[in-house]
Amino acid sequence: MKRNSENTCSLREKIVRKHDRMKFINKFIVPPGTRVNLADCDPDATLGFKKGVKATSLLQKTIARLDELQNLLWAGKQHALLIVLQAMDAAGKDGTIRHVMSGVNPQGCRVTSFKVPSGTELSHDFLWRVHQVIPARGEMGIFNRSHYEDVLIVRVHQFVPRAVWSKRYDQINDFERMLGQNDVTNLKYFLHISKDEQKRRIEQRLRDPAKQWKLAPADFQERKRWKDYIDAYESVLSRCSADESPWFIIPSNKKWFRNLAVSSIVVERLEGMNLKFPKPNFDLSRFVLK
């Protein structure tokens, strides 16, 4: 992806130094101040990994490590982790959740899908429904779509005037900064697929009775707005990536690599928290089982 200034490059170097062990984070993070052009981001990229036994084994090890780290997160109750998934239709948000979170304890993880706002939700500010489902300390939360719909579909379809949605970038940044200051680590993923790959996947759904239920008439209309959505996503990625809430552009034409990249970044960030089991708050030596 292109960078618009020396300052942007120095910001990226700062992030690389801070997370020098985090190879996936280094490759896909959007440093603050970056002007994103998605045409520069290859949705077929795999960092040299190849589909097969080695990649599958690495994914399994990563998922097992995620299970260990979630246990530490849950026990310590000092931090929360929020994962935001955004993408074009058919890019694999559901599949990412199903595969990456396959080893996670559901007791400490909640998935929230953001649909069309209800009447009650529309009577409040656009972040009201989001704040209610932010994970508590010790928990993981996954957003299948998110508050970013209010600067994506709302912008593309002009549901509100530009004067309204254009202010929301700063409002979102302030909101996410507040979350970070309150121990919520926020990882935001844009699952990047090509227009041709989307066509292939939608055609596959049309042919497969087990996948036809995923289709809706709106999917075909939304595809006609591909360029408008790309423009909207580029604005989001450029304006709303911060140290405390970074965006990651994940090449997602290859589903197996998408799962490996997403899970690896989650693990890398959790490891960076130096999570530990809490010590007992009483003297264990005083208790003897008979």
C-alpha cells in the first residue's frame, strides 16, 4: 500500500520495532496516517505460504495457542479483546469466525452481528447499540459488521447527508480511543477479496443448495456498487487506523491463508499483553484437604 509522507513511514517503523516478533502484524497493519489504495493490496497474497499440510498444521497450532491465551485473558480479567470483521459480501466473515474461533471457550466469547438498526436503535446515536455489546474485561467480542456500517453502507446509499456521516470518522476514533484507555484492545480486519473472486463465490452459492440460503436479492444490487464501496472502505482504512485500534488488510482470496493471518494476529497481540494467571487472594497453606 502507498504511504503519503515520511511521517507515515516513521510511524510504521515505530510499530515494527514495538512488535518486532509479530510478522503478520507487520505485514498487514495500516499505520496511522496511511493513505490506503486497495488497488495496491494483493488479495491473493500468502506471504510465501502454500496451501497444504504445513499451513494446516500452523493454523492448528495457532488456534490451540489462542485457546491458551483466552484462558489467561478470562482468568486475569484485566483486559478485553474486540475483533471487528468488515468486508465485501462473500468475503468470508462467517467462515473466519467459524474456523479461527473453533477452539475458543464460548463462555468468554460473544459474536454480535449488526443488522439493519431497529426503531429503538435509530432513536439513539449510531454508537449506542455498539457500546452495549463491547466485551467486558476478561472477555472476547467479535463484531460481524460493526459501527463502520455507518460510514460505509450509509455513505454509499446516502441514508443520511454527507454533513452527518462525514463527522462520524472522528466520532468513531474518539470512541475507540476511549475503549483503549479502558483496557479494550481493538483489532479491526478488512477481509480483502477481488471482484472476480466475489463473482466466483456468489456463483458457487447459486449452484449449491447448502449455500443458497446465504443469498439475498440485495447481494446482486450491492455488487453493482463495488467501486462506491471500495472508495468508502479506503476512507475508513485511511482515517480510522490508530495505535490503540489498528486496521489490518487481510488478503482473503485464499480462505486458508485468511484464517491463518487473522488467527496469527490475534495470538500475536494477546501475547504482547503478557497475560498471567492471577495470584490467589488468600493463603493457600492454611487449607488442608482431609
